[in-house]
Amino acid sequence: MEEVKKYPLFNRDRIVYKLREDCLRIGAEDDDTIEIKSDISFWLEFIELLDGTKTVEAIAKQMNQKYGISLQKTYTFIKQFEQRNLLELLADSYHYDRRMDYFQSVITYYSSKGLGGVELFKKLQNIKITILGCGGGGANLALQLCQLGVGNLHLVDPDIVNCDNVNRQVLFTMDDIGQMKTKITQQTLKRKNPYITITVSNKRMNSVADVENEVQGSDWVFCAMDEPPYVAQRITNKACMELKIPSLYCFSQKSAGKMFMVNPAVSGCVDCLLKSCDSAEFRKLAGLFLNN
């Protein structure tokens, strides 16, 4: 069994405590707790070993020496814990660093949902997302991705912070008026999360080539540009389809918001969605937006 070489790490979000002398409880949420009503000392010792630094095989040896339990039995216990999202099996030994403290609530949330806390966090730390537009949508996206553990962001926006941005765009203050949105977003996020790498560009996206130059090497592209309407989304879509990069589109109007994702060679694309309104009249209108 290859999995006996993995390192079980108990989910710190799952509080372990004695409810009574004959009852051990795991978890504190009303709808997701486990009660064990026998061999309390055994289970407390077993859980203590699940610290991410010992392999399944090493844990089994200790349990065998003290309790005579076979490797298969220990492995069964660990798999049952894993199925209940009480632990995750790491490919490598768990090494604590300061980032783990900073992202602890995120990691334990991923673990409790069965998504793999530490392993998913490592993947997020290594991906790069480009966000086109740092206004009401893009700045919020950047903040959320920063706090979720994404390790690399590239921010693109040609605009400065205006007075009317401050009331409705979450990262800006009155002191930021006149400064580039990308600069303020970068500075704010770095103060929030010192472990993230953020690059910026103030180039305006006027063509497919412009977008391709900015999104090269990205794992995802989030298009939060709202001008010119529908044209910005289409040139981003074309660039991402050419480069085979998954992309997400989000924009809002007074009474509605829209969000959809495009995965090249798997899903439809922006042009598929807008095909019904593509006409000579629409292209004329788009031209007016572009030249206004």
C-alpha cells in the first residue's frame, strides 16, 4: 500500500475534548460532531500521533508495540478519519512555518470540506492569476484571492483613483485619490498578506495582443473590466482561448451582476454567449464605445 508512506495530519479545526469520562467528542459544530464512547485513552493517544510528521507505517508500528494492532487496522482507522474529513494524508512530512499560522483558518476550512488543506494550499501558493481591472469587482477579487492563499497576482488597470471610486470600491480611501489603482491595490494587499507576490501594469487593454502580453504564463485570468461594455470581455476571451488559459468574467450594472467562466476546449466561450447580439448594428455601437 503506497499510502502507508504518507503523513496523516489531523485537522486542527476539529476540537477534541472529553464530554464525559466515558465520551470523547471530536468537533464543535452542531451538525458535524463525532462521539466515541469506548477506549477514550487509546483514541486520544492515536489522535496525538496524527501530527503530519509520522508516516502511516510509523504510527502503525507504535500502535502495534503498545496495543498489538496490525498495520491494516491502523490504516483502516486513518482512512475512516480521512473519510470524515478529520485528517488529510500528506505526500511529504508537515513542516511548520509562519505562513501556516497566517493561513490556518483557510487551511482548516479546506480540510474540513475534504478538499485537502495543506496540499490545496501548496497548489494555491504556486499559481498565478491575472486580474484585468482593479475597480469595484477586480479589487474585491484581488482581496479575496489574496486571503484564500493564491501566491501570485498580476494586476492590470490604467486608471487612477477618483473621488467617486472611494465610496464603492473597497480598497481605496480619500488619501488615495489621484494615484494609480494598481499601486494602491498592490500596497494594500501586501500590508494584508506579506507572503503574496504582486506585479502590476497600467496598460490599457485595447486589443487581443494587449491582453495576450499581460496574461502570458497565468493559470487563470479574471476579467473585471467594464469598459467598453462587452468588447473588453470579447478581446480577453479571444486572447485566453488562443493561449488556452481558463478565464472568469464578472461585471455589474445598476440592478444586476453577471459572472461566468470559460475553460478552453471544454466550455463555450464569450463569443458563444454574445453571438445572438452580434450584428452590424452591435459592432457599430461597440465602435462608438471604443472611440468615445
